[in-house]
Amino acid sequence: MISAIANTVFQLAIEHYHRYDDIDQPIENPYDNQSLEHLLYLKCWIDTAQWHMEDVVRNPEIAPQEGLYWKRRIDKQNQVRTDTVEYIDSYYLQQFGHVQAKEDARINTESPAWAIDRLSILALKIYHMDQETKRTDVDQAHITACQSKLDILLEQRKDLSQSIDELLTDIAAGNKYMKVYKQMKMYNDPSLNPVLYNKTP
């Protein structure tokens, strides 16, 4: 099932990133660049780097100029993340291109790739919450609270994984169909963001 593959790839990407724990570490994707695994690894690496950018920018002592620098990097990274999700959906559109949807086929609330996006973020939450349960510089109350949260995250991953697998099975059988809408983000487009297109030359 795809969720098992995705969860394995996500775990590998997160572990590889934390060998360096460096936002600017170049990605070393071990998968063939024509494979779904390659896209999944790339997706999770992007998410992991952005996770740590979000940590940095929340430092209450960060200088305003540095904070702006990180905010702009996060915006740029988020656009790359969105583009990668759309690449994954393109993969599935091609894979299911031959499937004839049944007359009573339904559309899902989100595309397969956006569900997989949530699974990638969940993998990061699980990794970092697990790290919190292993700290030696906190009291037992912190460990207990984090373990309780970790248990919930693990259950959430199980449920989401099952939902993704069921969605893909339904699409393959024609019981559901894919319809992908591009994000059409406006704030990054100088022709659509009024702050940018109204800017005095």
C-alpha cells in the first residue's frame, strides 16, 4: 500500500536530514528521479527544512532583519512545497488516466497528494515529539505529556494512512475520481498582489 511506502520514505528523509541538522544541507535523494519515491523523499526533505526554519524564526530574541530574512525563506520554501505536491498529483493523474470513473463516482475533499502532504507533516510531528520523550533535561511531567501526544499522533498516522490507501483504491476502481486544482497563490505573483502592482516605480 502507498501509505506504507510513503511512511518509510518519510522516515528515511527525516533521519537523513538530522544526520546534518542543517537547513542548507544539499539533498541527497537516494531514489530514481522518475520514481514516486523520489518525489516523496523530496517532499519530506522540503518539509523538514521548513520545519526548522519555522523554529528559527520563532526565537523571541531574533533581530527584526534576520526575522524578515527567515520569513521570506519560509515563503519561498512553502511555494516549493506546493509545487512538489502538485508534481505528486500529476504522477497520480497519469497513473489513473486510463480509469473510467463510474456514473456515481464521487470526488474527494482533497487530492491524493494533499493527503500525502499531511502524512509527511505528521511524520515530522511524530519524529520531534518522540525526541521530546527522550530528553534528560526535563521533568517526568514533560515526558509523560509528550508521550501522551505521541500516542495520539501515531494513532492519527494509522487513520490517515488507511484513508489514503482507501482513496487510491477507490480511484483505481472508478468509485472516486481525481480533480486537481492548482493553488493559484496570489501573494507571490507581482501581477496579482496589490502591494506589488501598486508599488511606485
